[in-house]
Amino acid sequence: MAITYSRVFKKMFKKKDAWVKAKFSERLFLFIKERNNPLLNNHSLDGIWAGCRSINITGDFRAVYEELGNDNFEFVAIGTHSELYF
């Protein structure tokens, strides 16, 4: 499995509090082990995020990613529900 991060994701991630960054690391580890773990609530998106999927980081924070094929994933955004789904 290969995971990359878009420039936008990196910029958004840099602005997050340390506890959000730590929680993302925990959820990323879980994502790598078991992508469909119920804690992640991994689901497809529509609208402006059509073709992407989302996982839960905390109660309100989400990480959006794209499946690139051949077990490659790129995280493209991270933020609260209201930041991402305006």
C-alpha cells in the first residue's frame, strides 16, 4: 500500500491542532491495517468530492482521499465536516 498527500492536504494538516494530527496518525494506522474498520466510517462521497472517499478522524474531523488504483491512495483534504462539505 502506498499513501501520498496532496499539496492542499499538507497545507490543511499543518494548520490543525496537535491533538487532531495525533488522531489522524492513529486513524491512518487503522486505515492501513483495515480500510473498512467500522471506526473509520469509510464511505464514498458525492457533489464536489465525487469520486473520493472519507474516513472519520474524530467526531467532527474527516479526511478525504482518492483511490488511485494498485493499492495507492492520496489524501486530498482534512477538516471539520462544515469545512469540507460547505
